[in-house]
Amino acid sequence: MSLPDPGRPLDPSFTPGPPQLGITDTEAAVQPAAVASRPSTASGEPPIVEAVGLGRDYPSGDSVVHALRGVDLAVARGELVCVRGRSGSGKTTLLNLLGGLDRPTAGQVRVEGVEITTMRESQLVDLRRRTVSFVFQGFGLVPILSAAENVEIPLRLLEVDGRTRDQRVRDLLELVGLGRRAKHRPHELSGGEQQRVAIARALANKPRLLLADEPTGQLDSETGHTIMTLLRSVVRAEGVTAIVATHDPMMLDVADRVVTLRDGSLEEQARAS
Ligand SMILES: Nc1ncnc2c1ncn2[C@@H]1O[C@H](COP(=O)(O)OP(=O)(O)OP(=O)(O)O)[C@@H](O)[C@H]1O
Ligand SMILES: [Mg+2]
């Protein structure tokens, strides 16, 4: 497959948001390329996401599972951080808390400086529509919808107008190398292709934070490597920040930073390159 050019920005005029923004195609065309020009590092900027003393206990019969124990983590804009750790070390728990899918039993999560752990459910829904998106191991595509329709879902939820939506979906499918598979349904695509559709969908609303939970877990190693390289390139192209939970050692090659969870605690932080 042909990988997209990492430096190629998607249509920078695309602006996610409610229709009241009223951005017409003409207006959008003269908007500054805000996303493409986002800095890739964050010296001096507040973190995109920050966990402070984050803890999550699960009751388990008469005892308690301490899935996370006081995790501190700050991730800068444009970083690709890999969270590794053995099965049960707390990777999924951490990602779910960072994205507002779950609530901690201790500590705080701040997304772009805003505390999310005390948000109402409706605010968390809005956060997941506009700011944070997820890629899962099992792809999570809607089976009766085509690749293009799956990518379109977040844009429909944001009530983006039809023309902008179509263009954005086309651009995204091109970005992940599936421009010619737009009409295929998930069962007509390979696992790697389905994951590429899922990545395109996760990027549709121009999230500031992409959380991927073992995105290569169901793929063979070669396809997994392709997906990781693709993630690396789309993170650059879209100016998004990504946190990827993985067992996959190949991920270390593409990450800016690797953090390791052991029994719910962050063990070490090392620059991958
Ligand atoms: N809903 C739950 N109820 C009780 N215990 C849970 C629940 N979810 C997770 N746990 C426990 O919390 C710990 C961390 O689980 P988590 O799923 O975060 O690990 P993980 O690192 O993602 O593992 P894997 O690599 O297998 O996906 C595990 O001991 C798990 O059994
Ligand atoms: Mg997990």
C-alpha cells in the first residue's frame, strides 16, 4: 500500500464545530491553516492532557483491584506517546480515564487545562465529539455502513454541512490510503484496512487528542507496523496528539516517548529516539 506523505496536510480549511459557526466553503478557504501550523512540540505550552495522582480502584468481590495507583503524566501538543505494560497493568484503564470514558477514584485529568473528572456526562459526550477520539483494537466500525459512511459519523454528529463532510471524508480516506475503498463495507476490507478506516474516522472531527488502545492487537506484525507508521504520519499531518497503548515493540520506533505501566504505576519514561 502507499503510505501518505507525512508532511501532507489535510484540507486545513476544515473546521469542526456546530453549524452556527456558519463557515461557508468560501469563508473556509481563506481561513488560516490553523491545524497545519500547530507546533509539533510544546515548549512552554500547557499540556494537551495531564493526569495528576490518577487512581482507579475496581471492587472485586471482597477485595479491591487497584488498576491505577497515583499516575502522573503530562503529554504535550503534537507528541506521540506510547504506553506499554503487561496485560492487566492498567493501560486501558488509563486511556479510558484520559478520554473521559471512565471516572477515577482519585486524582484529576485535565484536557487542555480543563478538569474533566468532575464534568457532567453531557459535557463528557461533547468532549468526545470535539476534542478527544478513540481507536480500539477491534476497530469498532459499523458493519452495515461503507468505509466513507463510517468516517462520516462524527461529522454528522457535529452537523457539518454535506459538502464539507464529503470533502473531508474523501481527504481522510486518501490520507489513510483507502481512497478507492470508500464504498466498501467493513467485511469487504482486511483487518489492516478496517483499522485504517477507524483511524480516519477518529480524525474526522479534528480531535486534539487521539487515544488508541492496542490498535494493532488484531493484526499480523507487518500490517501492525504499517498501521503504526500510518499513525505516526497522520499525527504529524493532522497536528494531533496521540497516546497509544500497546504491547507491540515496534511501536517504540515511532513513538516520541514511551512510558511503562507496571501494576498500575508509571515505571519509567524514556525517549524513544
Ligand atoms: N471493570 C472492571 N472491574 C474490575 N476489574 C477491572 C475492570 N477493568 C479492569 N479491571 C482490572 O484492572 C486491571 C487493569 O486492567 P486494564 O484493562 O486497564 O489492563 P491492560 O493493561 O489494558 O491489560 P491488557 O493488556 O490485557 O488489555 C486488571 O487487573 C483488570 O483485571
Ligand atoms: Mg487493555
